[in-house]
Amino acid sequence: MPRGRALIPRSACRTVVGKVRVGVVGLGNQGLAHVEALRSVEEAELAAVADVDLARARRVAEEYGVPAAYGSAWELCERGDVDAVVVATPDHLHLEPVMAALECGKHVLVEKPMATRLDEAERMAAEARRRELILAVNFENRFNPPFVHVKELLRRGELGSPLYMYARLSDTLYVPRKMLSWASKTNVAFFLMSHTADLARWYFEQPVREVYAVSLTKVLSDLGTPDAYAAILKFEEGFALLESGWILPVSSPSIFDFKLELVCTEGAVHVDAERETIAVAARSYGYPHLAKLHRVHSLSAGFLREADRHFLRCVMGLAEPVARAEDGVENVRIIEAVIRSSNEGRPIKL
């Protein structure tokens, strides 16, 4: 199986002129967010939605004014008037809709993690290369302003070269217990650490050479999924320490805790993505999360909208993907190594 590292020449990809007709597959929390975001992207025309729950797909279509609703990805992808597909199914169910879209000649934006199996990620990337189609991965924090600003500081040379990074991204118990009906089918390393592993690769711009990780399983033992992971990613020059769990108290003021520190040869940055400069005390105390997606005078704004718009501009031939299929493949390779290292109690070389 190809390792999926060769880049697709931009000139080889079929581009779309005018508005991009988009279909969204998977209408859980993230899929609905994409539908909401795409409604306010002027380059987009929402053509269809699909979900295994056809009644849900029809309700969403009616609510958002989408002309067609389907009960499967194949039905949506077989439409000749769909140019691109956003795949937002659960972590472990990306392969079938992505392959359906690619085989039907559609460009694809797939949610992270690209897959929960490396062979599946490699298969998707190979199919996109073979058909000369765009397959982008929605590592949405590459559009999240504070993390983008860190990248820009690195690009301008104001921080020097990265030396080490610490990142903590954890969720409350609400997520695996209530929000995700499929928590037992994924893993907190795939669900959360995939975000921070991607940021580490993006900042260091080096391949990960070795991974060492530990995990803990107690609170969620009934789901058969670990409570938390800590992992060290070793680069050619430097390292990243990543920590992710999903057992924080439900009473926490935010559904997630997200901190990042990057120390470089000529400076350092500290990012707190949990607190977005606003706290609300009403029936409870909390930090509303507005940066990803929120309404501004009836229009959607936020970094998810920008991620979707960027993908559509790539489909139109106006931009290069910020996160390619190859980034998704390497991310899955790293997270698989995290899980394997914690299971085997030893470092894993990549």
C-alpha cells in the first residue's frame, strides 16, 4: 500500500468555475456546523445533505433550505450536480463516504482524524492521487486565529526555530458519555490528540521520528476506551509533549480545556484557547466558545467557516490546500504510534 506522501500537482486537479455545489455527509454536531458555515460562504451552493438517519437528513434539509436529502453517501455522491463533498461522519466511518465521493469524481474535505486505521487513510490518499482530485483534511486549528498567528510568527522568523512544545487538549465527561454515541468506537487520542499532533507537525515542519506514550483507563473502562494519554513526539530537532483526556468534570466552565506553549530559540508563545476573552455568569458560570462558529447579524462567522471557504477556493483553483491528504496520513501514523506505544510500554520509531 502506498504511504501517501507524494503531493498531487496542483495543475492536475479539476477545478470548478463559479459557485461550488457542495454536499455534506454526516449530520451530527460537526456536520451541522459545516451546513451552518457553508450557508454564509458566497462561493458555496449547498446542493444536498446525507445521513444514515434519513429523517434527520430531511429535517436538516428543510430547516436550512437544502434542496435534497439522502440516507447514504453513495446516493448523494451519484448526483451529477455536486462538485465537492464534506465528510463529517464519526471518526471510524470516514472511509466509505470518502471513497464514494472520490469514485464519483468529487473533491473532498474530510474531518480529522482522516481515519482510525492507517491503511484506510493511505487508501483514501492513493485514490485521490489516482483520480487527480483534492482530498483535504479539516485540521480546523490551522484556521483558528491564535494558532495561525503562531505560525505567522514562525514564518516571519520572530521566534527563531521551535525547540519544544507543550499542548493540553481535554474534554469533560459530557463528550464521551452524552455527546458522542460512538465514543467506544474511537479513542481520545484520535478524537483530541490528533489536533495537537497536527499543530506540532505544522510548527516544527519536520517528520516525527519517535513516539513514546502512556495511557490511563479507569473512569471509562466500561466503554473500553482510555481516559487519557500523554505522549512525547520526537522530531529531528526538538520535541512536543501532548496530553489529552476526556474525563474532566462536567461542572467545568468549558466543555474543553486547550492550552499550548511553544518555546523557540528566540522567543516563546502561550495560547489559551479555553477562554475566548468572555465569561458568562447566569444559571451557571462558563466560557462561551465563539471563535469556531457564531452568528453575526444572522450570518455565520468563525474559523470553521474560513476552513470551509478555503477548501472551496482550492476546488476553484484559487488556493493550495493548507492541510493535504498527506498531512492526514501522517497524523494517523502518529496517533497509531501513540496508542501502540502506550499498549506496549516502549517507544515506537517512525
